[in-house]
Amino acid sequence: MTDREHPYQQTIDLCQAALESVRDELGEKHYAHASEFVLRYDEWLVGMEFAIDCLVESESAVSRAAYDVFERAYSEMRKAQDDRLRNLQDLVTGAKS
């Protein structure tokens, strides 16, 4: 048995790290819901989309570091051009003047 039991463990880890980076902004309820999609149901994109939708709806500021983790996760899922990722970029602190 290898260290990584799940064949997509790197994707799961990146998604979970992205969610953790915005945990305070999401609040516990939304964080738990998004994490459940990622960790329990292997619906990584759904979990990430849910988190971004919550952040956009609440107009929460997101750090550049948090965005970068989301970007890596989306790239790992081969979704780097996804519209929601661009929506998240609009929330990056200092991104808009």
C-alpha cells in the first residue's frame, strides 16, 4: 500500500488547502459543506464552486495567497480557465482599483 491511498490525493489535498485558506471568510457552515463535497463525495469541483459562489455572493475579500491555492487546485483539475476562478480573482485584495 502506498502513502497515497486515493489516486487523486494531490487534487483532494489542494482543494482542501484552498478551502482552508478561506475558512474564516466562508464561515463554518459553508466551509463544512464545501469540504464535504471534496472529502466525502469526491466532488472536488462542486465543492470549490460552492465555496467561490459563497465568497462572491458575500463579496468577501480574498488574499492573493488564497487565490493562488485555488488556482493551483483548479489547474490540477484541468479547469484553469473556469469562469468561477475568474470571479474569485475579482475578490483578491487590491485586484480592483
